[in-house]
Amino acid sequence: MQDVNLPLGRLIITTEVRRAIARSGTPLQEMLDRHRRGDWGMVDDFEAEENDYAAEHGGMITSVYWLPIGSVAWISTEGDRSKTYVILPTYSERDGSRSIRDGSRS
């Protein structure tokens, strides 16, 4: 979806995430602007459709952006648009699951 002007609310980002983004050379503001405009990054078609619906009708929106240090950043905005989180997912080789630091997501 393009031409969205998604309110981001309060930005929540840890020092660890700021450092990783700085090391990658990818401007944080660039990723936030893409998310705000409805460029969801590297999500699959199903997730893009879910984000498009949530942008119009309310609901959590998550974008995924590649960092050239071999990682990705997830940007998630709450359904009520009060907060936006910038997080780094972790990957468990043991069970193949993904999770978010300071929270969980499978």
C-alpha cells in the first residue's frame, strides 16, 4: 500500500537496536518513513494484505527491513497508533522459531 500517512505515536527503540542500525549504515528515519508511507518492506503477500487492512481499519502493522549487516529490523505500530517499536528478531536454530527481543512472536 502506498500513500498511507500512518501515525507512529511514541517511538520505542533500545540502545542495542540503535547500535545495530547505525552499524548497518541504514538511516533509521528512512525505515520509519517507509513504514509510515505503507512500504512494508520484506513481508510476504499475506502479511502485506494484513498490513493494508490494518492501516485502513485499525490493527497492528509490522514492516520488515533488511540491514546490510546480515540482519533485519522489524517496525511494529500498535493498533491504536499510540506506540511504534523498532526491534531485532532472534532466530532459534534448535526449533526454527523467531521471536522478538523483549517479547515473543512465533
